[in-house]
Amino acid sequence: MAGAIVAVEPTAPLARIAVFQYNPDEVTRSLRPRGPTAGTASASDSLRVWGAATETVTMTVELDATDGLEAGDAITQVMGVAGRLAVLEMQLYPTTAQVIARTALTAAGVIEVLPPTAPLTVLVWGPGRVVPVRVDSLTIREQAFDTLLNPIRAAVDLSLTVLTYDDFSPTDVGFAMSLVHQVQQEVRATVGGLAGIAAAVAGSAGVSVSVGG
């Protein structure tokens, strides 16, 4: 199963579906607990749980046009991996329609024009990890080029922040998605805890028998 980053954007649905050509060999996850607002913590707050942990995910996505070029794929021959790179890059931009609409409102003299709302973006990493995310950064290394200087090999360092129910209103799809993921994690933790206890008991029994013999 291929990993993917999918942004739900009705006006440009295909421009924001980034299916990984190759799944990254490594995914780094960093979690830290949420805390109180700076300066408001007291001694009684030391054991409070302020919400879901803040989690960041980093990975490197590899792109290579070699197979497509050898197979005679028309799109790959025309643009190399530039199309796949563009899908990832578009996660960080508003749509052209939003830019035009905002510009028109500004020109019409609307006093306050709010920034456009980004679509719900989801990291799909197998059936057990489908979570809403915010793309924090992309670092793109274009490593080889065709005669038209289209990249034909690239590596993308991707940094994401996992969004939780603390980041959405209860009516948002992201709220439910985050809650479902936490339930899955709680089930895994229960199974893992039971497996650990069973292994410890079995190991202790084995040691006792060995010593008694």
C-alpha cells in the first residue's frame, strides 16, 4: 500500500492528491505533551493533561522518473518528476480561485479580507494511520535533469504536524478523524500491554523452572 498526502479541495481535487511513488524507508515521529499557557501554570497543574500530545512527523520522499522513461510514459517524458513535486508543493498554496476572489474583494473596498481557509489535509500511512495534518515545510533536492531541465530524480524532506481534536471544532471531519485514531492507539496500547505482561510472566516462569532444576 502506498502512503499519501491528500488535501480535500473540491475546486482542484486532483492537484492535491500526492501518492508516494516509493514509501519512505524511515518515518520520524516526535511527541511532546501540551502544557498550560506560559505564565499560567501552578504547582497543582503538574499532573494535568492539557489535551492530545503535539506530534510532528518527518520523512523523506524519493521520486525517480527512470521506470517511467524506460516504459515510454508520456507524462514522465514531458515533465519528469516535476508533476509529482508540484502536487506536494501545492499543499502549501491557496488555490488560484481563492487568490482571485480575495483580490477582487480587496479591489472592491472590503475592509477586512480574511486569509483563505486551507483544505483538510490528511496523511494516509496504512489503514492504522489516517490523520489530519498541517504541512510545515518541504525541502526539495532535485538531483538529476533531462535535456529540458525537468527534474528526473528528487528527494523531498517533508515535515508535518499532526492535528488533533484540540485543533478542530466538534463538527469538523478532522475532529472525528483524530478521535478515531486515538481510539485505535488505545486499542493497540491495550494489546501491547497485555502482550508485554504475558511475555514477562512466561519469562519469569522459565527462569524459575531453570533455577529449580
